[in-house]
Amino acid sequence: MPTVVCPSCSGSVALPDPPTAAAYTCPHCRQPVPSPRAAPKPAPKPVAFDFDDDDEADDEPAPRSGGGSPPRRRKNSNPVGDFFVFRLMVTPLIIQIVFWLGVLASVGLGVRMIAEGLDTKRPGRNEVSIYMIAAGVAITFGGPLLVRVYCELAIIFFKIHDELKEANDRGRYRS
């Protein structure tokens, strides 16, 4: 076990081997004791040939920004060619379009039901229908929420695929 000297009380502090935290507490004075810096890991040896036969690029994936992940493509790749060989996923874009169409449809249906509930000029109706208004309000606010949940569940499959690919790439280059 390595030991370090406490900067406050000059007492010795035993650390685990290897040190796992950035700082430890001195058992004598209860002050923080900084951990010695770990030795840097050696750089990987250069490889003469890359025997990688997959279609993915060997560089790190682009950092994610905000709501979604960018499409995974190789450097200097052709988007049309990527589309035809299924390297470029179009289904997440289609799911977003389905979401916005579902929101418009549910809001439109809800507003129409509210308007029909308030309409008293139709033959055979002489009072406001509270049930139609309540159902219209529920569809107007609950419909987009349900459409969002459905679309998020569909998108989860693509996020799981991306994470599994990244984990596979990280595992492949460890040695």
C-alpha cells in the first residue's frame, strides 16, 4: 500500500493500491489529502495494416447534440450510396414526420369535437354537450402525448442499435 504525507498534520496516510479517488481523508486531522497522480497509460503501438473489414469509419463518433444522434456515415461517403446500402437510416426521420402528423391530427380532432359539443344549431340539439367538450379537450392535450410516447418507443430501437455499435467498436480496439 502506498503512503502519502498529509499536508495539514504531516501524518502518514495509507492509500489503496492503485489509488482510485482524487482525494482521501486524513485519519488524524480529517482534512483532504490529494491522491498521487496515476502513471499515464502507454500509447497504443501503431499498426502497419488495418484488417478491419466493416463499413464503419475508424474514427470516434461525433458528439451528440440535443435531441437526436446524427446519422452514422463514413468519412467522404456519398449520402445517396449510403441510402442504397442501408448505412443511412431514414426511419428515424419518418418517425418524426409521423409524430408531427399525429399531433396535427389529434389537435384537429379535439378542436372539432369541442366545436361540435358547442354547436346548438344542429337539428335535434338544443343544449351544449359537456361530454363532447370534455372528450375534445382530452384528445387535444392527451393525443399528442400518446403519439409522442409511441414514437419514442419506436426511436428507442435505433438508439439501442447505436449504443451497441459504439460498445462493439470500443471493445474491438481494446487490447
